[in-house]
Amino acid sequence: MRILIITQQGGALIKDTAILPRIGDNVDMFYQPYPKVVGVTLYPSHETQESLLSNLKSAVGTIDAIIVVE
């Protein structure tokens, strides 16, 4: 599964993973204290992916989920 993890401050990371973070989970990335998952969007549309991935140089292909952390 390929996921896009974004912060409400604009940070973003694409990750290939076998698990999907759930709302309330903490993720060990971006900053400390570790940010908490506040939103999960599965199967984002082509338009949504284009608007989010257009700013990421490492974005190749499609994503299966969008994870928002704060």
C-alpha cells in the first residue's frame, strides 16, 4: 500500500507500507512529540491526488490513502 502522510503545516512524505495508520495512532516522523493521526482518506480520486502530489518531486504513480497528522 502506498500512502501519503501530510502535516497540517505542509510537510509531506510518501511511504510504501503494509499497514494503514488509524486515527489516534502516533507516527514517528516529522517532529517530536510524535504527531497523531487525525484523518484517513482511502482511495483518493485522481483529481485529489494531482492537487496534492503536484508539489512533491518524489511523487511517482498513485497513492492508496492520505493520512493527515497534527
